Amino acid sequence: MIRAILITALLAFGAIAWAAGDENAIEGIWETDTGGYVQIHKEGDAWVGTVVGSRSGEARYDTENPDEKLRGRRLLGVTVLKGLEYAGDNEWEDGSIYSPDNGKTYSARATLTDENTLEARGYLGISLLGRSQTWQRVDRDAPNLHTDLLK
């Protein structure tokens, strides 16, 4: 009986702590809408995201990069999310996100809607002028994950 009460209390505390927000809650590996795996980790005072694999395992190249010299590079290992800062309440802002689909970089913000779902938003100027993707957390044993790239 005491064990059940203790387990219930720990689960409740964890839910309360998540709801209150935790700067480190964004850390992990996320699958994008297009099937890419992006690891979000802290570098210095900000959060960044690096491509560490994909669901399909197929090599993808940076063919739309505005710098012609980079159009032949593989996206694996490329940092596509930079400078996110924790704003509180499970929100990160003031970052930038690179879209390999069109070779453009946008302002970025991210909101953790639950512990395994991240709304990543790229926008121009104000957040209303942009597009969001829903990213899902994946485990370190996901197929086609390049563990040698993990931070």
C-alpha cells in the first residue's frame, strides 16, 4: 500500500514538474515531419539541432543551399537549428532554423506540447508569418540513427 502511494506521488510530481517547465526538456532526438532525425542539445547558452539520421536511412543532400559549394554536402551532421533560448513554460525562442527543402533560414521558436511532442516553428519577422511542424521524440535505438554523431 505504501509502495503504491509512493509511486503515485512520484508520478504526480513528475507531471507537475513537466507542466511547470524544464529548460532541459527539449534535449533529445526528434523525428521531423519529413522523417529526419534531429538531435537537440545545448551548446553554450543556447540549444541547437543537428541532423543525426532519418527514418528511411536514405542519404539526403543539401541541393537547395544558396551556397553552390555546399549543394553536394550530405545533410547528415549539419546543424539546422541554432540559438534557441529557454523562455519558460516549455517554450524556446530567438533561434534560427535552416530548411533544406528550399535552402532558406528562418527565425525559430519551439514549444513542447507534451514530453514527447515538439512544435517547431520557422517564421519571417513575426511568428504569425511562418509554418510549424510537429516533431516526435524518438529513442536512441531508432533505426538509421547515427549514434556516432550524438552529443
